[in-house]
Amino acid sequence: MRSRTPGQPPAAQAEAATEQATGAATEPEHKPEPKASMFASLRVRNYRLFFSGQVISNIGTWMQRIAQDWLVFQLSGNNPVALGIAVMLQFLPTLMLSLWAGVLADRVDKRKLCIAIQSGIGVQALVLGLLDVGGIVTLWQVYVLCFVLGIFSSLDVPARQSFVAEMVGRKQISNAVALNSSVFNMARIVGPAIAGFAITWVGTGWMFLANAVSTLAVITGLLLMNPDQLFRGPAVARAKGQLREGLAYVRGRSDLVSLMVLVFFVSTFGITFFTSLAIVAGNVFGTQADGYGLLSTLIAVGTFTGSLMAARRGARGKPRVRLLLLAAFSLGAVEFVAAFMPTYLAFGIALIPLGFATITFLNTANALVQTSVSPEMRGRVMGLYVLVLIGGNPIGGPMVGWMADTFGGRSPFYIGGVISVITAVACAIVLARRGGMTRPARLAGLRVLSARGERAARTRRAL
């Protein structure tokens, strides 16, 4: 048991005891606190290896996404419903597997799990690329491979997200999450720009093959890591009822429930750009693949800028609930305005602040979840988070296609914007009444919520 330090206030003693119980004490304590910076997490060698691989792999991922959407659009005769079906099939496995994937991430070596998953993603891209380059690809084959990709993705996100904490430690989670997003959104600028023009020159098939090669960068980085330098939490042995335990943990936290509800509605109805941008580019403004790629690049300019700002905030302190709610509201408001822009140029410019608000919302939600749960629950909670974040896409994908076909290509933007604004206001009211985000504490071996007075004090600091 940790001894009491003379002169140490009771609150500090309780915090130290909580860190010891949750495994945070496994992080080095003898080193001086490094100066906060936008790239603080890159001081960690394991994370640098991961980060470098992500730079290459994410560019390939976005090249495949653009190529896949355009291939489906071509094979279906510019049918928005077919594009919605492809999105549904890609994200449908999330509904079935993400919760189980969270349990798996808590049980096994996350580094080895990520290596296996990336290998599967690379094989999927290779098969689709060979079919396309060989000129024998059909729509049903793309659908099947979208579903296969969805299976690997549903396993990948909880494992990769929870592995970030193991690479950098609890204090650097916010900064590392933001840097991950900056890489992802830098790739959203480069990948679609490359794919949009390359598709017109060499076709979609080579984009899939390029993505297959890019997965080798992530696998190499994971293999070069030093496992002894990981900040691993307490091992979670295989046992019955672990999935129910994770769900009960979230259900007992009204703050987490409100956050999950907000993420579900905004991601399902508001963040529908992967489907709706192709529809707007082709059916509203009559552009080709390069026009679609440019729109994706413009929204990525906003998301990349937002990611850099999030990295700076993550190095300075913990995420705030107020920022999450403001970002959700702004996302909906800007999306509603963008829906009525009269020209291609005006619409494209409006996508920049929309991208900024979107990534601010996603980064803040992710960091709030990871920093407010205990390490032994992180994989399962992230599995549920991925379910509400991505699991609505099987609903949202066909819904967006149906709305665009029935009410016009702009309708997903103004309908999604209204729903996002209403949800943000409703969750703000609920969180204000219930005390905002709380942190877990351990008492007599059981995880309990702190007293109302302490929760209110933390809420004032968070807000």
C-alpha cells in the first residue's frame, strides 16, 4: 500500500491511490515532466514508429475510399442508392463485432492484434485491386469485399484506439489522439487529391493496389516496437460476463451515456460526407472524379487544421465537455448553411469550417472517453464507442442515398445539420443537470462514482 506523504492533501492522496489501483502508476515517475508541445507524444519511440506508419497507410486508405466510391458509382450507373448499400455493407460488421472486439482488445496483446488486422486489410485491398485491374470486377464483388473490409475495420478501431494509451501513457492520450487525427486528415488532403486525378489517368484498380502496399508501413512499425516500453494496464483474464461488465460500467455513468447518445446521432445523421459528397459532386454539380476528389480535399483542409489545434490543446490539458458540445452545435449549423450554397466553389469553401468542426467534435469525444475510464475497461468502452460512432452507418448510408434520390442531393446536408444541432442542445441540457463528465474512483476494490460534491467541483473545472 502506498504510504501517506506528509503534507500531501487528502485529494492528492486519493488521486495517487486511484492511479496506483488503475495501473497508471506503471508509468515512469522519476523523469521530469517534459515541456508541453504540439508534438509531445512523438518523444515516445514506440509512438513515433506507429505515427510514421500511419502517415503512409492513411494516404493509401483514402485513395482506396475515393476509388471504391467512384467504382461503385460507375458500376451502378451513378445510382446513389448503390453507393449507400456499399457504405452499409462496409459498416454493418461494426454492429455485430465492435463490442466483442473491445473485449478482445482488453484480453490480448494489442500490438500483435493490430499486426494481424493490418495484414487482413492489405489482403482485401490486394484482391479488389487485382479484380479491377484485370477488368473482371463486378458490383457484387465490390459489395462482398466492402463487407470483408468492414469485418477487419470493426476489429481494428477498438484495438488501435486503446493501443494508443499503451504507447504513450495516460497523460499523453489527448495529444496522441489529436496527432493521430492530424495524420488521418493530412491523408484526407493528399489521398483524395492523388486519387481524384490518378483515377482519370490509370483507373481505380491501381488505387487499391497502392493501399495494399501502404499497409506494410504500419506492420513494419508495429514489428519494430519495443514491447517492454509499453504502458500496459492490468491484464484482463478470460472470463464469462466481461462484455456485460463493460456495458454495465457505461450504463452506470450517465455522463458516458449522454456522450454516446450525442456521438451516435451526430455521426449517423450529421457526418455523412463519405456518401453525400460523391452524390453532390456527381448529381448536383455534375463533376467527375477529380471534382469529387477536390471536395474531399477541401473538407480535409478543415479537418487537418482542426487536428493541429486539437494536438496543441491536448498537450496543454484535458479535453472539456463545453468544447464537445460547441463543436457538435457548430458542425450542424455549418452543415445546414453549406447545403444551400449555390455554386460548386461556394459549397467547397463551406466544407473547410465544416471539416474543422467535425474533427474537433470527434477528437474531443474520443479523448473524453479515453481519459475518463479505467485502463482495464478501456478496450470494452472503446468498443462501445466505435459501435455508436460507426454502427449507425448501416442506417445512415442507405438513408442518405434514399434522401438524395427523393429530396435532392443537398438534402442529407440540411437534414443532418438540423438533427446535429437539436442533439447538441438536448445533450447540453442533460449534462448540465447531471454534472458533466466524471472520473472513476476505486473504493474497497470496487469501482464507484465520486460523491455529488466532488463531481460538481470537477464539472466546474471541466466546463
